[in-house]
Amino acid sequence: MPFAFVSHFAPDYLLTALQVYRSQFRPSETLEKPYAMVGVNLFAAETNEEARRLFTSLQQQFINLRCGTPGQLQPPVEHLAASEAELNSVAHSLACTAIGDRDAVRCATA
């Protein structure tokens, strides 16, 4: 079967999961070779600064989820109101994120 991995659930295991899938893959009637898809976050804008600002919406969402206050996606902010521990935890979960202008995102996804 095909395999999909969503990076924000366990970014530390992304490459390991792909390696295990490929090494354990057995062809079937519907799939001759391994077929994998990786879900990552991508925030692109005209400038790197604007892309980073847009990214704050997702960061806020993760902080709110971890604090037990889920809700609608918040608009971008200039500065996140969060503790260092919250920011570090969110940064770890969102490590597989491409952020930037056209050139930065192109390099990050290549």
C-alpha cells in the first residue's frame, strides 16, 4: 500500500518511517513499487518576513491546542505571546516547515 506521513505529529521519525516503509515494502497487485507522500507545512509570501508573519497563525494554533484552548485559526501577529517552553515545543513540532519567499521555499522543498 502507499504510505503517508504527516510531519508535525512526529518530526523526529520522518526519515526513519520512510526508511522502514521502503525496506519493508512488498509489491502487490495494486502497487508495484513503494509510493510515499510526506505532509509538511509551507508558508510562502512575497518576502521572507511576510512568510514568517503568516506562520505565526499556525504557531498560535499549536500553542492554543497544547494549552487546552483549541479554536479558530488566529490572524498573524508581529510577536507571539508565549513562554520560551511553548515556543520551543511548537518549533520542534513544526520543524518540517518551509517558510519564505519564492526562492527560499523552492530551496527548502527541493
